[in-house]
Amino acid sequence: MSTESDEARRLLWQMLRIRRFEEKCAELYSAGHIRGFLHLYIGEEAIAAGAMPQLRADDSILGTYREHGHALARGVPAGAIMAEMFGKREGCSGGRGGSMHLFDVSRRFFGGNAIVGGALPLAVGFALAEQMRGTDRVVACFFGEGAMAEGEFHESANLAALWKLPVMFLCENNLYAMGTALGRSQSNVDLCEKTHGYGMHALSVDGMDVLAVRDAMRRATASVRAGEGPIFVEFRTYRFRAHSMFDPELYRDKAEVAEWRRRCPIDRFVRTAREHNWLDEADLAAIEREVAAEIDEAVAFAHAGTWEPIEDLERDVYARTPAAPEARA
């Protein structure tokens, strides 16, 4: 295989495993195996698949509550993620976090954050630590465009630019902050222009094109790693499913959803790969089989997992103060 074919296979494999994993999660949620909140990444796979390979293993990643795709692309095992969704002890967060709080310190994947914009100030702290240590590591923080209406974004952007911190603000702009269209919540919908007020470099890229995501991330990562300060990257994308499994989705026009579905990042890349002879039908079928086998194994692993004992429910929740000497007497 040529280099182009190798990379094409990896990119398609990653997007497909994210898509099929999420579809299986929706199925398992409806069957009652996954509970709580579930926010699907379907439609946005090109961002995680194209962006994550441009980061080093020692860089730090912070995300949102729609982070299954990021965790998979970062290398967190599918079985550990699925077990976490089930609330099992074998999950990547010990069954304590669930869908919105995936965590794997060994891969420097620091969540999963249920608070809108909550990861932004954390990313600034991580980046400040790297600067103080004198490393060339970067910090990548994924968030939705809705977070840009929060004070945390503006405080974080200001400090990052002021101190020239090695942080990448990666905005997945899917046009709807929960159920509110961007134009109904932001007076200026040019998100890159907002960051110019802080003197920050900014890029806007088609988030439905995995190759465009890859190229933009290469430029952005090189800039930050070279000490040029923080950067903002807007990925223009769209989620094909509702905000969460509880969302009746009454705020989007069906024709709009259908139009964006025609821009599916997976279908689009398959067409490109065929045109360039990077992949053929046998390759596509083999990737689908590999992905299906991995997801079957992940589900079996989650089903076979163990529940946390009742006596451990207060572990890592309450800090017990040692009894005073007189009490012990």
C-alpha cells in the first residue's frame, strides 16, 4: 500500500468505528443497558478522526460531554468506554463517570465535562503548567460553539493570549447550542472574529472534511508547539442526531438536517478515496468487518463487567476526618 492508502484506511477506520460505536450506544440506551444522559457524535466524526493523530501522546486533551469519539480516537479502548457507559467497574472511569465523564490519565485524556465551557479554564491551567515546566507539549480543548457565550471562554481566551500559553481552543460548531440556533444566541456569528479581540490566531475549517481537519490541525499544532501562543480553530460541522437521547428535536427543520446528511463526512471521504484509488471495495468491506468485531467485543466486555459493591459507594466521594484523640479514647 502507498502512504496515501495507509492513511486513508486509518482515517476511514476511525470515522467508521466512532459512527458504529455511537449507533450501538443508541441501541443499547433504548434497551435500558445505558442510562443517564447520552449525547451522540454522529455526523461530527471527521473532527476527532482528523484532529487527534496530529497530537502527541504526551499532549493533554480535554473535552465536552459529547466526547465518545474523542476518547476512541485518542486510543481509549472501546471496551473500557462501553463498560463506563454501562456503569461497570471495568470502565475507564471506574463506572463512576458514565457517558459524560470519560477519563484516562494514562493517555492524557482528561475528560469529558458535563459543564458547558467547564474544560476551558482547566485547559488554561494545564497549558500554564506546561509553560512553567518549559516543555513543548500542547493542550487541546474541544468544546461546542455554545460555550463561547459563557464567561469561561472569554476569561480563558484572555489569559491564554496574555500569557502566550500553548493551548488550542478547538470549537466544534454544530450550529445549535442544545436547541438554540447560533444566530439566536450570538450577536456576531463569525466565531474567529470574536477571538481576534484577544489577539489570537484563528482558523475556520470544514469540519465535514476529514482531510481539511487534518491539514488545519497540522498547521495549528505546529504554531502552538513553536511557541507562537494559543490558537482558535473553528470546525464547521453538524450533528445528525438530536442534542441528547431525551431531546424531541423540535427546533430544527427536517430539510436542513437532510441537507447536512448529504454532506456526511464518511460518505464524502469514501468517494474521495475511490476517486484517488486509495481504497477499493474489498478494503471498505474489511474495515466494516474489523469495526463490527471490535464493537461486539466491547459490548460483550461491558455486559460481563462487574458492578461496584454497595460498601464502596462513598469511596472517592467523602473524605473521612480521623477521630480526635479524646474520641478514640
